[in-house]
Amino acid sequence: MGALTDLVEAHEDAHVVIPPTTGVEALRNLMEENELAQVGLVSLFGTASVTFEVLAGKCRLALAHIKRLAAHFGLPADVFIGKSVEGSQEQRRLSDRSGIVVGVMPHGSSEAAPS
């Protein structure tokens, strides 16, 4: 059984591309899969306005939100930490060259974050 698992894993590593995702994108996918409306998350975020702001990309997921979401969905916290341009080689390259830390802004805008 272990050999089969290793073969499947090797095949997936070579042929399956999982695109980088943010924690909010993962949350939206889980909401869709579980037919969960935004109002159903208010207890995890504390208020409706914070829930809206996070889902709209106006504020980031806080560590407390990530812990509650992970417990609620029974998933590891790193699902909600996600992967983004932040911390990528491109960001490090731009930071090293300009001295400015480049972050990800909502709605695809590109501004420099304060360093």
C-alpha cells in the first residue's frame, strides 16, 4: 500500500498544479462547499462588519480568526494562512533592490507597503 501511495504522490507532484491561494479564497471555497452564507461566519469573526471586511479583502485574517476557522472547519491553520505574493521570491527581489517591502493590495492594485 505504501508503494502505491508513493507512486500517486510522485505523479501528483509532477502533474498536478495547485495554484497559490489566499486564506480568504480558501474560506470562500469552503463557504461554497458547505453552502454557508456570510452571516454564518459572524460568530467566528465577532461582528458582521469584520466578517464583511475580511471577505471583501479590506482587512486581513487575524490569528484569532484563523484559529477559529481552523477549528470550525476541522482543518489545519495553514489553510487559512494561504500562499500569496507576500514572502515570494519576487517580493524578496523587489525588497532587496528598492528597500521597499511590496505587499498584496485588494482588488489587484499595486502599491508599496511601508517598510
